Amino acid sequence: MQRPRILVQRRPHGAASSINRSIPSQANHSNQDEYEIRDTDSQLDEQWPNDRAYGGRGWLSSERHASTYDLVNQMFYLYVRVTKARDLPPSSITGGCDPYVEVKLGNYKGRTRHFDKKQNPEWNQVFAFSKERIQSSALEVFVKDKEMLGRDEYLGRVVFDLNEVPTRVPPDSPLAPQWYRLEDRRGTGKVRGEIMVAVWMGTQADEAFPEAWHSDAASVFGEGVHNVRSKVYVSPKLWYLRLNVIEAQDVIPNDRNRVPDAFVKVQLGNQLLRTKISSTSTNNPFWNEDLVFVVAEPFEEQLLITIEDRVHPSKEDVLGQISLALDTFEKRLDHRPVHSRWFNLERYGFGVLEADRRKELKFSSRVHLRGSLEGGYHVLDESTLYISDQRPTAKQLWKQPVGILEVGILNAQGLLPMKMKDGRGRTDAYCIAKYGQKWVRTRTILDTFSPKWNEQYTWEVYDPCTVITFGVFDNSHLGGGEKHNGSNGARDSRIGKVRIRLSTLEAHKIYTHSYPLLVLHPNGVQKMGELQLSVRFTTLSLANMIYIYGNPLLPKMHYIQPFTVNQIENLRYQAMNIVATRLGRAEPPLRKEVIEYMLDVDSHLWSMRRSKANFFRIMSLLSGMISVTRWFREVCNWRNPVTSVLVHVLFLILIWYPELILPTIFLYMFLIGIWNYRFRPRHPSHMDTKLSWADAVSPDELDEEFDTFPSSKPNDLVRLRYDRLRSVAGRIQTIVGDIATQGERVQSLLSWRDPRATSLFIVFCLGVAAVLYATPFRVVALVGGLYYLRHPKFRSKLPSIPGNFFKRLPPQIDSLL
């Protein structure tokens, strides 16, 4: 019943890996250690090297050491910015020049795009070569003329000695590019033309790093070049659109001999809602129902409102419609109602070809609406259990930030192969971090099971009781050629996820840990590798932090005009679809499968494993009460006479001085908190396989959890699972019935269902009232407490008289069919 304590320890040397285990119930202690979080001694904020190789000569090599990237390991890159060229010689054959630049460093070659018939081209492109992989002491920049047939013509080159390359440290201004005369192939003389180039040694903190061509991604081509770069995304600004459909006038059915059964259908993009059929069949129907939609800025879609007539269950006639722009509706920040408006409906089916019939229309139907864009709500696109942002939509209602969250995404280790290429497994990993409206994506490190990103990002924190989510994925959009295991089409495969709750972090402390990347597969839980992160949460104001803890979790509109549970789930699903659609338009796109995994779109689906996990969470909470009850029973039975005597003394003191009861309780809570401070968590939380009940789940339950909705399994298997669910529901039904029975017995004390029992009880109540009026409460409490704490010699093994009387009271279970 005790909640398992998370141990912070290193993996034992030579411990067996749990990557390929198929049935989690067969896990042993060595496998369980693989799932624990590990503390890492990473040497962050390294000083710039003072050696003279590749930048030691730089004028900034010893003066400046400050860097905003203090949570990651510094990685050095050789940057080459090719700006433009001029006066390039034309081709002797075509008379024109189709120039491009090739940057060569050892075995690595980078190439710009070419221009058709242009002697003064401008590229403004940056190349980055990792210092760890530099195998040459010279950098060559070639200018070539692209030929349609045959070999490209050589125009000239510039050679740089890496020992003479300066070092640049942000926030200094970018290095100014310079003009260089082109040399011939042998380097013996100058040729016609010049090129503007800047070469420097820098780190990943350089402004040119995100958009640079990296030598690590030299094998990527086509659209894959954009898909490997690091990017920052911002979720679209979401609004709730509340449409109050009040009534309609002069609704004429197609059949004039009947009164319409009218209802309103409203469609916004993929969202479709409808009102109930009007309670009264009339030409002026009345509904007064609220329909809520999710919309995103900029408003691109129209709101289509249709009034339909339910002729019979399988037929509905359209009586009128209108299309409204979202800008028509007013934005409001609080619960004050907006003004309603009447809108004329267009007769359905009337068009250009019906001009004669249109002239016969003397009037049009009208609909009465009250619509508003709700700025006082926070549009939920993720579960409230691990929400990352709680601010309302309207920026005017935002508070000042209370802290700064800084995250360093260092590296991953021990990743598994995710796809096959050229007959061998490979992984092209990138990491996603999501907090609030800001999504960050690291660059993709190609063909390695231990990628090193060392990228640092910063978020403003408006509420510490929020969660930041990290996800590691395999990039499947690198230009083709990959064969995926168990995937259909080009989908980025999930490698694992990590959540960190900010309220569990101490302020101004750097947490550097390696988190296991755990994924639940149909064959069991599997460790896909480890993700190393460094996190620092800085508070700006202690007073604001204390004030936040007393505020509601969500904006006040969620409590003044709350949504139902079904509305919240439906609106959250629509918000997630809108976010996925908008971020899918970015370059590179943030794909839908990535967003669904980060936002836990399937967390509400049925799972026997989750049900067991939640049940044992409840039992873990009740275990404390059970332990206290068991201890008090031992005190009453005098198992330990010293403890029983001390409890009696304490009881007498509290009876004699009742004003000490509440101070004593709060003092005990204070002392318990001080005592538990020694055992406080030393690291952020992570995915717990024991708490998730993932290490003891059966294969059949996992297969059921990964089943589609509706089920795609054979009928016999579905029938078997249905019978199992019926058996579980039967046990729950029995427990609920027992609870209802006890409650009905309490009600029957005064309901006269059992006249004799009720008579005895009211006579007893009269006697107790008379005694309590005449006796001081302190005496009553003293006698009752001493009687309850009496020695076992004065106790009977039979049930007590009140218990016997209560169990004889009649419930209503005998009235059930």
C-alpha cells in the first residue's frame, strides 16, 4: 500500500539492459534500475579554450567568457558565410555564367544554390562545420559555373588557414565579410572575379547557427534540408466562440400544411453543432441554447448557420441559412452579456436561376443570435492535470511573469534503431519541448544513437504549478530512402517523453539529470534510451509567488460560467486539431503525430492498466488512514502499555484544556513537515513504471489498450473482453450497492420504515439530549474517550450494541428487481 520511493542512483556497471524485454511482468531488480532517473555530473559552462589551434589567435579568445548558454556544453563550429560575388567571367561556350559556391573542409562539402546567367550573384548562406570532425588545416571556397552537360567549369577559389581564423563570442556584432580575389586552381595567380566571405570560429550560441547548413546533415537533400533545422514555434491564439441561438421568426416549411419541427445547425470548419428541436411546433421557434466553438487567429473560416426542419427521422429539410464572418462578433473579457442581433436568412435553394421566384418572396425568415469571442477563458488544448499555460486568451488580462524557466537539451544516449536504411538500423533524432504557447524543436542529428544537441531555451513562467513536456522523435522526412518498422507512410516515430512539474523544482538551482525514455508498446514497456536535460527555475518575486498559490488554477470565467465535462473534452479535441493544422503549415512543419503525442490526445480512452493504476493510487492515499486506524486499535488493545498510557495522558490534557486541540494538531503537522524535509525529492519527477502499472500488465490488456476505437479485433476476442469488463463492473456494482445500503440505513433511522427501530432511536435521542443538557461537554467527552480506550479485559469479543442495531436497519435493496 505504500507509495514507492524513487531512488536516485547510477546504473550498476554491467547491468543488463531492459530494451528487448517482451513481458513486463518478468522484470527483475536490474531491469527496474534501468527505469530510474540518474544524476549526471555534467561539466556545464566551460571556458573558452586558450590553445592556439583553430581560434587561439582570435582577438576574443581570452577577453570574453560570458555566454547565455550556461546550461549546455559549448560546441565549437567553423562558420563560413558566403555573401555574394562580382565580376565573374562568362563561359567561353555559352557566353553566360551560372555560378554557385562549393565550400570544402576535408571530406565535407557544402554547396549553395546556383543562379542562371548572373555574373554578380548574391547567396548570403552560412555553412557550419563541427570542430570535433575537422580533419584539415585549410578551408577551400570554390566558385564554379554549372554546366548542363559535362563537368562544371572551375572559376576560382579562396583558401583560408584555420590557424588564422578569429573567434567570435556573442553578443558581439557579427563578423563583417570581406572581398577576396579568386585564385586559379594551382594558386599561382589571380583570376577575374571576387567573392565576399566571412570565416570565424563560434559556438551554438551564434545567431547564424539555426539557419546554417551543417556538415552533420550533408547527406540530406531536397525538402529534408529544412526538416533538420532547429526552430521555435508559437501556437495560434485560440478563442472560444460562444453562440447563443435564441429564436427565429417566420420560418416557413416546404410543406405549408404542417408546422415545422425546427432546429439550428451551426458549422465552423470541421466543427458541427446543433440545437435541440424546438419544444413547441410553431413558425416562430424558440431555443435559447449556447453553442461553443474553438477558433484561431487569424480568422479564416466562415460561420454557417442553417435552420432545418425534421420532417421524419431520416429526412431533414433546409429552411434557410446564413454565412457570417467571425469578425462580426464582439470580443468580451468578462461575463457581462453582449447585445443580441437579428440576422436575415437566405432561402435555401434560391440562386441566379430562380430570379423569378425570388421576386415572389415578400419577406425573409430571421434568426436571433447573441455571439461573442470569449477572451476571459483559457482555451484548453492539453489536459488540466499537466497543463503548461493558464493565462486567458485576452492579453489585457495577463499578469506579470513570476519566474524564468531555462532548459538545456544536452544529449540522448542509448537510443534504439527506429528505421532501416541500406540494410542497417539508424536513428535520426530530434527533441521537442512544449511549455505554454511556445514549442521548440532542436536540430536533427543524423545516423547516431547518441545525439548531442546542446541547445538552450528560455520561457517566461506565469504560474509555477505547470508542467513542461519533452518528446524525442525520429525524423522520417530527410529526402527518402528509409523503411520504417511498423509505420505507414512517412510518420515521425516516437522515442519517448519526459514531463517536469515546475512546482517540484527549487528556485535558482540547476538540475542536471538523465531521464529514461519509456514507451509502452503492445509487447510491454520498453526503454528507448535516455535524455539528458539541465533545468533551472528562477523566481522573480517571492511575494508574487505566494500570491499565485492563493489564486484559482484557471481564469475566473471558468468558474463564473463553467463548461460541462463533455464540452471541455470536445473543445480540447477541437483545439488540438486547430493547433496541429496551424503548426503543420510552418517550415519545417510540426507534424500532427508529434503534437498528438505531446498533448496526450488519447489520455481519456479506456485502459485496464490505467484503471488499476488509479485504483492503487487511491489505495495508497487511504493507506495512511488505515495505518492510523490500525495504530489506534493497538493503543486500545494495549499492545504497547507505554504508548497507551501516553495516549491516555494526552487525551486527559486535551480534555482539561480543549483550547489546545487545534494548536496541537497544527504543531504536529509542522513537526511532521520539518521531519520529512530530510527525505524531500532531490530530483524532478519522471515516468514511473510502478505507478503506471506498466511493469505488471498482461499482454492481453496491452493489446486491448492499443486497439482502435471502434474496435478492429475479431468478434470472439471482443466478446471475451466484454465479459471481462462485465465481471469488473460487477464488482464495482457490488461495492456501490454496499455504500448505498449503508446510506439507506442511516436514512431509515428517522423514516419509520421499521417502526420499532425508529421508536427506539427517537427515545434514545430524547434521553441523550436530556443528559447532554444537564452534563458539561467536558465530562461527556472524558467518559466517552475513556470508555473507548478501555483495557481489553473490559471488552467483549462480540459486536457492539450500536453496530448490531445499525445492521438491523432496513435498506431498500429488497425493492430492487
